[in-house]
Amino acid sequence: MIKFATCKRIMSDPHQTYDNIIIGIDPGTNVMGYALLGVNGKTPHLMVMGVLKLDRMQDHYLRLRHIYERVSGVIAEYLPDEMAIEAPFYGKNVQSMLKLGRAQGVAMVAALNRDIPIAEYEPRKIKLAITGNGAASKEQVALMLQRTLHIADDQMPHLLDATDALAAALCHFYERQKPFATHGSRSWKAFVAQHPDRVKR
């Protein structure tokens, strides 16, 4: 039986309205990350992030069906205006690429069925947008997201697929707000300087 695992929902006010909502997706057939970013003016707010765990399902096609159903359900619940999705990483083997591409495609179809425009970003571009370093680790990305969006320690997810999805959504927000995408205070170097106690050497 499929196991849905959702990270702690973060929404300061369930009745909060936003000018724009971006859904971020980190596709995967074992674990899929998703996140919703609400935007008011030039300020992004984390609405919710979580993961869908599929590793207990042996049938690859059933995994795809559940990805479609789950993404469709999240879209129906939060009514996002746009989707930002991470593109498959081409360094993986052919079989992994094929499966990942299918998962990505299924998630995209869920958005297209709601006429939601889709933006696709390579992992390096997302890392560069969030940390200022295209080779940043997932942990570095998560720390920068925590700082940028003011996420409490106890609200950070254990699985970084969720923060990867959030990173895709925030990357898209920065792409739409170009003057804010290169703000120096968001660089990884600046973060290390300001928070040396939170970075492992």
C-alpha cells in the first residue's frame, strides 16, 4: 500500500490570501518533494511543503499514477498559479533518467490539466539562485531557504526532497523578480559569515 508522508505544514494563517501561488516540485519515483510558495507583492511566504514516499511500491506504473493523483490533489487544494519543477539531472544512468523523466512528465500533466503554466529549471540554476553557488549541497540549499523564508528549526523537514521543491519555487520567484535575484545578502559566502555556528566545516 502506498505511504503518503507529509512534512509539517507551515501556514501562519490558513485564511491568508496571496497575489500569486507557486507550486514547486522535485520529481522522483522513490520520493517526490512538493512545496507551495505564496507571494504578496515582492515578498514570498512558505505555505506548505512535504514529500510523497513511493519506495514501498514495486510497480513503477502505479507509482506514476499516485504521483499524478497526489500532485493533482495538492493543486486542487491550494490552487497555484504557476508550477516550477526541477529538470532531470543528466549525470544519472539511462534507466534512472527515464524513470525520473516519467515522474516529471506526470507531475507536469497534472498542472497542464489545470492550465497552470510550467517553468523548468536545472538543478545547478536552482542552487545558484538560492545560494549563489551552482555546486551547493542540498544541505546548504536547505539552510539558505530556512534563513530567507524565516523557517523555524522545528519546522524544517527531515527529507531534503521537500526543500528541493521549495528551492525550485523560490528560484522561479526570483526569475520573475530579477532585480532581487542577485541580492548579495543571499549568497552562501554571506550566510557562512553571518552564521558560522550553523555550517559544518
